[in-house]
Amino acid sequence: MTTRFFSQILSNYEVFVSELVLTEIRAAPDTELRDRLMKLVNPFQVLSVSSNAEALSREYLKYLSIPEADALHVAIASVEGINYLVT
């Protein structure tokens, strides 16, 4: 499903991936899965984890009951003006 989503849907959009996502992929213990995921995201532009995104994620955590990593994903998208966030 993920491969189909990447090839059929995402090809219609300008796609970004955050450095946070790359870090999460690199931490995957399954080397085959890690390699496949890195190949999938390789063409995407990389967004850094900025200090503004970190500060905004802390604000989100004050009001939302979500994991810290999720708050940072949302904050990066917000700071960078990303219209859609896919997880």
C-alpha cells in the first residue's frame, strides 16, 4: 500500500521529508526495510529540525496529548508551511 501511495498519489505533489523522518528510518532494525524506505524518500526535499519547530512542538505539547515526536513532526510541517502531513 505504501509503495502504491508513493507512486500513484505523491507523484502529483511537491513532497518533503524531515530530517526527523530520516533519523527514524535510519534507526529501523530491519536493514531490508530501512533500505527500501530510504530509497522511497530519497527523491524528496529534506526539511531540517529548526529551533522554531522545536519551540512550537513544545507549545503543542502543552495543549495536546500526543507523543513528543508527533508534535515535532506537526511543528516542522507548520513552520515550513506544508499543507498536508502524511504519517
